[in-house]
Amino acid sequence: MQIEFTHKQSAHCENGVVSNLMRHNGFEVSEPMVFGIGSGLLFCYIPFLKVNHAPVVTYRAMPGLIFNRFAKRVGIKIKREKFSSPETAKARLDENLQKNNPVGLQVGVYNLLYFPDEYRFHFNAHNLVVYGKVNGNYLISDPVMEQVTTLTERQLEKVRFAKGAFAPKGHIYYPTAFPKELELKNAIIKGIKQTCREMTAPVPIVGYKGIKTISKLIRKWPKKKGAKAANHYLGQIVRMQEEIGTGGGGFRYIYAAFLQEASQVLGNEKLKELSKEMTKIGDDWRDFAVNASRIYKNRSAQDDAYNKVADELDAIADSEAAFFKKLKKAI
């Protein structure tokens, strides 16, 4: 069984899955529009949650929230299921494929054999689409990959039931009902308002204040944690930024594209101007990543290198604080 499904590569897995599933069901919705309406942009430092023995830093909303918010705001109904049994999870997947219904799955990255080795580590919030099964192999549309691929039953079971933080537990999801047409205007405004609230929240681990918190910690890590742990923690920030689902810089570029598209839908030129400003912030995040990577790879020639990258984060935090206050006024 093979469903006619158009694979389109995207910058981020969850956005890409949603955009591709929407397109399959007759609605042309871009990846940036999914991301913006779903209030996907975020910054959050989660010290009590460890991945690869270092605290989690996320630049996006928690897995699943983007699709949930997008669906609610544009009037779509979706179904989600998790399973305690791999057999039940497999049966439900096969049942959907028999009904010509491609589905989204949450999976672990470590055992995705088609990923390059450097991207395969213990991260369980990746998303992909299964759109068929031929000769016992599942047909996989992974939106961050250029081409479609396949996984055996055993290989897919392994990634669907990966252990650790954000364990997917066979998580399957798909849209079940659609309106005659999508009401994007109100959805865009609701999406922007929530992002502005979260990025300017008076909480020390969220939004621009969260970036400030990380900046302070970076200054302390070399003495408090030692060079090895400090480098590992800094490496985690960059890995979460640049390698896991596009991260800080990449998400800022997607949001800039969303604002550009939203400016046309709403007839709001101010959003177009702010789109350019967000692109510049994305560039600043990328510069930070380059300079931070030189430190943890022991290639930085700068004196007091940790304080200098912390200064960069302070400047980014100030830029984002000012940006989201302007964006809130613009709508």
C-alpha cells in the first residue's frame, strides 16, 4: 500500500509534517505560516531536564504544541494517540495506511539510520510522516531530508519506542476534520499575540529573560563546573540551537518569513519591516553559535572567551525584548 503523497523538504520537522499533511488534504499552508500561527517561536532554559547530561535549552514550543495551536486556530480537528504496546501501535499505523491516511509520528533520532552519524543522538522529539508500506518496509517522508526513505518494521518500532526524555510511546497523530476554508487572519493575530506574551514573560527561564539567565550562567560555568563540563554545556546550547530542528537562528528566519507572509494576509506593512529585523536577530544567533563552537572545540583565540559570547547573548536578549514589544504594538 502506497498513498499518493507529495514530499516537500522543510527547515523543521513538526512544521514540515503539518504543512505536508495539510497539502495532502487540499490546503496550501506554508511551513512559516504553520510555525507562526502555532506560536512555535520560544526560548526556554529547563535546568531540571537533562538531555545528553546537560540542561535543555529550547528555541521552540514543546513538541506537539505547534500543531495543536495551529489546528485550534484555523478550525481543524486532530487525533493523537500513544501506546504502551508496540503491537497495538503498529496495528493502528497499518490501519490508517489501509485507509489511505498518511500520519505523523513522533520518534527518537538516535536510531534513525538514514540520519548522518553526527545528528544521531538521544533526542526523542523528532517528527516524520509515514505514507505507505511496501514489502514490509514503511515509506517515510521525513521533512528535514531531501528525499523520501524507508524503514523496516523493526527499525520503525525502535524509534517509535525510544527511551528517555520526551519518550514518544508510539505517538501517532493526524487531522480528522477540516473547515471549508481556513480563516487565517484571526489565527495569525492569535499566534503573534501568544508569542509576544511568552517572549516578554516576567519569568527568568522563558523568553528574553531566559536568554539573560543563560548568559549569566555561561560566565560562571568555567570556574563553577570546570573546563570540560563548561564546554559540554556550551556545546549543548549550540547543538540545541543549530542541529535539532533548526534551532535559534533557523527558527528566527522561519518567523521572519511568517511575518512577511502575514503582512500580505493582514495588509500590514509594519510586519514586513519587522520581518527584516527578525532576520537580523537570526544572523546574530548564528554568529553566537560560530563563536561558541570555537570555544568548546578548543579553537577560540579570544581572551575571556566565555564572557564575550555571554555578551553576545545579552545583546540578543535586548534585541528580542525590543522586537516583541514592537511586534505586539504592530498588531
